[in-house]
Amino acid sequence: MTEPPADSLLFDMAPPPTPVERLLHLADQYTQHNDVLDLVLRGAAPPADAHAASAQRLATDTQSAIKAIHGEKLYESVELNETVMRLRQLAFLAGACVDLHVSAARELTALAPEAAVGCAVTLAGETRRRRGASAPAPDDRLTALHRTALAEIAGGHVVASSSLGREFTRSREPKVLMSTLRALETKGLAERTAHTAPAAYVGGPPLDRVRLTSAGITALASVIDAPHAGPRTAPGTTPRPLPTATQATTRSR
């Protein structure tokens, strides 16, 4: 069999993720981590180290995201410095989880997905402001409703399930409707991972976590700094404070 020339393979390789896309993927990783811990905590005897490997990987990946931001060589600003500082806090909290009990570890990463999305919003805005025409072109397939829904999904706020043959979603405000979710799934921008999210009530079945696909992450990254497309707050404004390791340890006693 004749192999294609080596240089032709270069054109088949997907471009590396941008730092904004890395942050959205990181938010999804934190959401998956939190979901696993929630399900473990609802078990009869949660293993003490169920979260350790995942937490260590999150700390490493968060540090990698920081390096990717530095690699962009953007001029320093208050917003950019606060974004990096927030990510360093996330890396520290994820690392601290390794040596804590599952319940205390879960508290440390409770706000991590939303914080990572907030960092992505700020970074996207800084990149667009400084790079202008070279910034990613906005995905024109997305309406304002779709943008908001993608941002809510990225923050780990949307789950889905069914009852008596009827599908439904559960989310914070702004509400993500099932019709919107189906539209995003049709476009290949969102998907459901069955039975991976905590139940809606004690003793209930696990719900389906709604997640962004790779295409969804790319699409959201191109519009996330647009008005009303991001989370309610972003670093540098009035972010919700992240818990400290000391606070979580105190609560667990």
C-alpha cells in the first residue's frame, strides 16, 4: 500500500485548542469531577481516595491552561492578571483536594466550572480587544438564546432526564429549555452523558449531564465574550469567592 506523503498529513491535523477553548474544556473536566464525587457521596461507603487521581489531574491541567495563556504573549492588564490569579487559585484548590476527605474535596471544587468559564469570558474579551481581526470569527449559526444555553452548559448548570415518556431539563436561570437543547444537539454542539449527574432528590435516579461537544466548545469560544453569552459574573467584576482549603476542612469536621 502506498502511503501518502508525510507533508500531506499536516493538512489533516486539527489545529491545537486555543487558550479559551482549553478553559471551556477545563470547566467540563471540573463538572465531571464534581458529578463523580456527588455520586460517590450518595453511596453507602464512599472510598476515601476516590477523588485523588482526578483532583491531581485537574491541578495539572489547570497549570497547563495557565501556561497556554502565557504562551499567547498578551500585554498585561488588570483583567488578564486576575484571570491568571483565579486559575492559580483553582489549581491550588484542586491540588489540596488530594489529601482531603471526599466531602471536603467536593466543596473545594464546587464553584470551579463557573470560575473556569468566567476566566474564558475575560480571556476571550482580552484576546479580541488586542488581536482584533486575527481573533476567531463568531459562529453565525448561534442565536442569542443558543449562546446563553451553551454558556450555561459549559458552567455545569444543565442536566436532563425523562419521566412518563416526557423529556425535560433542569437548569438555573436563565432556563435552558428542552427545545433549545435539542436544537444544539442537532447542530452537534451539545450532548448528554447518561446517568452521570446527581439525582434531583434523595433516592432518585442519576440525571443525564448535558455537556458541550468539541464543536460546541469551539463555537462558544468564538462568541463567549459577546453580551449576554457568558456567566453572570467574570473575574475582575464581582465573582463569587472560591472556598479555601481551611474553610472546607473546618466544615467537614
